[in-house]
Amino acid sequence: MSPHSYKSLNNVPKRLIMEKMVTFSRLFSLLMASTLAYLLYVVIILHRSTPDKLFQQKQILFHISNQSITSVKNTKHFTVGAYREHRVKGHVVRIISIFRRDSVQPLYCLFCCGTHCTNGLKAEVQMHSDHFGFPFVTTDVLCPYPANCNPLYVALSTQVSVLAQNHTFLSIQNLVNRKEVDFPFNFTVCVSNLFGDYNNVLQFTQTLEMYKLLGVQRVVIYNTSSGPDLKRLLQSYAQEGFVEVVQWPIDQHMDPSRGWLFSEHGGDIHYYGQLTTLNDCIYRHMYQSRYILLNDIDEIIVPYQHETLPPMMEALQSQHPKAEVFLIENHIFPKTQFDPSRRFNLPRWRNVPGINIMEHIYKEEPDYKNYHPYKIIVRPRGVEQTSVHEVLRSFGETVQVPPKVCHIIHVRVPLRKGLTKENLLEDKRVWDYKGELVSNVDKALERAGLLTR
Ligand SMILES: *[C@@H]1O[C@H](CO)[C@@H](O)[C@H](O)[C@H]1NC(C)=O
Ligand SMILES: *[C@@H]1O[C@H](CO)[C@@H](O)[C@H](O)[C@H]1NC(C)=O
Ligand SMILES: *[C@@H]1O[C@H](CO)[C@@H](O)[C@H](O)[C@H]1NC(C)=O
Ligand SMILES: *[C@@H]1O[C@H](CO)[C@@H](O)[C@H](O)[C@H]1NC(C)=O
């Protein structure tokens, strides 16, 4: 027997013991890991979904909101989302809020850090310039960080010195200044909020499937209410992960307007709080998505010289390296004019409620003499405050994208009355995607149980 084999023979039991020890220590680490994971889970659950219970951290107790609209104690105002601000000097938290314009008083920011909550620090209240005469307006509240503290929660108060347990805190989001390469999404669509009994299922399914084909990874929608079939569709897309539904019960806090102008439509806030949801959506996805598209539920931002959005944005961005805001023209396709061949008037879609955009291939020439509204693609990190058709404050340049490069397909009631087919322009861009579009729409409707063949 060579010394070598002897050595290896002699080693057998030792190796078995070693293996047993390794197995034991593996089991032990597994046990420790699962215990830790469970503790972490409990902590996250406490943080995220039981806000109305008291959250206990050492000696302090305080409420953490799990709602998207939280009233500020002893005021007429509401907070929506708190976001760490990485784009200005110093440490600041921005709280996207809804303020009653006639009732603004001095406010203080309360922070809760590791083991203590601070006294209030003076808040800077910045009401947005767009309010259209309504009593409530989207407002940014800027809170300077307290000294020696890495806060996770913030609340607004009318007093400097208060007990934390008397207030409802918001979790501070965007704590990490993530780099673009680590973003989960390149293109996110923030759809203006959903309200009333909107049940335009076929158009919304076609819109979502067009967006998938154009390279969008996520669609976010703020939901106040909807029709029964659209609700099923949204639940199905949310389950699949393409759509994120943020509940937006604004009607439980005020009397939201269905219109855009107070003097004409009355109510407490412009379009169910649309401006607040767009701003909140931008901040919520600022470190998740390279680009954000801001448009309504019945609009699709479509490239005309590129097949999809990524190469189009690459081209635009290389022509305008400092651009953060891209204005896209809205083109209206009247739902009253049909493609005469009716080739997409598919029998199986006839019982699906809503407009079939593939049948409406005639568009109005925009009346450039009048105000012509844009919708927007932004790099969210370049935006401070947004409105619907323009950005109110940004850190970079704004570019008007030529309509031959990209414009919106917006199938709706005609804007310019009395136009006949001869006065309209033919535009069959959607048909370029027909192969995949039709079968993907079928599959989506089937998944939601909305198609019976
Ligand atoms: C918030 O918490 C309450 C009570 O813990 C719960 O009933 C409710 O469903 C939660 N809401 C959301 C949006 O998570
Ligand atoms: C906390 O709230 C209670 C009940 O609303 C009130 O009686 C008390 O004065 C408050 N305390 C402080 C310090 O704000
Ligand atoms: C986003 O775009 C980059 C660069 O084109 C690409 O490498 C990455 O895979 C894309 N991410 C997603 C989620 O599509
Ligand atoms: C939208 O909100 C309404 C009213 O709260 C609710 O009944 C409905 O389930 C919500 N829809 C989705 C898709 O979450």
C-alpha cells in the first residue's frame, strides 16, 4: 500500500465526520436563515400592511399609513407619498400632497429614525401653479432631514412638539439613489386615473397590447372606480404583473370634479386628482424606470419611424443629449369614421364592450392655429413637478418631437365637428402590428374571461 492510498483510506471516517458536520452546519445556517427571513417578513408585514395597528419600535409607538391618501391631523390637507430627494443639495424628503389652498398654515415635519422620533422641523410648502380654480391643489412639501438621523418615516404636524403616536406617518420611498442600469423597467406608462363606470374594455386591451409590442414593461393606473368588465380586465393584467393598480379613493375624502375647470364643472379638485396621481407616479417610479409616458387611458404614444420605443428614444436622445422632457402631439381619430372594408370587425369582439381602434383609421389634421395639446415622455429624474400637457418644473431641456417621428393615436369623439372622410387623413399605423396584436388581444380577453368563442 502506498502511503498515498493509506492516507486516503485512513481519511474515510474523518471525511464522513466532516461531511456530517458540514451537513449539520448547513442545516443550522438554513434554520438561521429561515428564522431571519421570517423575522424580516414579520417586520415588512408590520411596516407595509398593518398601518392602522401600532408599530412598536423600542419605546416608541406610531401609526404608519397603508393608504394612498392620508389626512394631515388638524388640517384640511392630505399626504400621498414621501420620497427621498437625491437631486438637490442637502438631505430632503419631498411629500407629494393635496392642499386646500385657502387653509394653509405653518407645518412641521416629524421624522422617526432608528429608535426615536424627532421634534418638528419647519416644512416648506410649494403649491403647484396649476389648480384651474379648484379649492384643492397638488402640493410638494419639502422636509429637511434632521441631524444625526436616517429617517424611515415622516409625518406633517401643525405643532413643533408633539407625541409621535398622535400622527400617521408615511414610509419614505426612494431611499436608494439607484443607477439606471439597475432599473427593472425601461418604459413605464402612467395612465391618468380611472373613475366613473368607464368600461371601454376593447380599446384598453388593444392599448395595453400595443404598449407591450412597443416595448413597455409596466403600466400604472390609479383607480377610483370602473365598470365591471374593465375591473376584471385590470385584475387579470395586475395578476400577470404588467399592470400595477394603485387604489385612489379620492371620493372618500372630497367631492372630486369630473371636469378640468372649476368655473365650469365645480367640485373640489381637477379630474379626480389627476395632477396629483401623475406627480406621485413619476416619483414612485423615478428609480424603477428609465422613461415614463404620461397619457390618458384612450391614448397610445406610437413611433412612426421606428418599430418600437427603445430605438426611437435612443435616436431622440442622441440628437438631444440634455433632453429630459419629450412633447408628443395628440392626433384625434374620430370613432365615428370606420374603415370601409370592416376587415377588423371581428365577430368574436362584438360582445366585448368598447371601441375597436383597428376600425378607426382616419385622423383629423391638427388645427395648429389653436392650442394643440401634447402628452409627455419624461426621464423622471429630470422632472420636479408635472402637469398634464407640459412639465411645470424640470432640470433639463424639453424637446417637441416631430409628428412624423411619433404622435399619439387617440380614438375618441371627433374634436373638429362636421369633418367628412374626405377632410380626414388615412393612418393605418396600428395595422402594422396586426399579426401579433389581434392574437394577443384575444389571449388577454380570454384570460380575463371576457371572450366567448
Ligand atoms: C390597510 O390596513 C387595514 C387594517 O390593517 C386593512 O384593513 C386594509 O386592507 C389595508 N389597506 C391596504 C390598501 O393595504
Ligand atoms: C394626542 O391626542 C390626544 C387625543 O386626540 C389628545 O388628547 C392629546 O392632547 C394629544 N397629545 C399631544 C401631545 O399632541
Ligand atoms: C433596458 O434597456 C437596456 C439597454 O438597451 C437593456 O440592456 C435592458 O435589457 C433593458 N431592460 C429591460 C427590462 O428591458
Ligand atoms: C377600483 O376601485 C373600486 C372602488 O374602490 C373597487 O371596487 C375596484 O375593485 C377597484 N378595481 C381594481 C381593479 O382594483
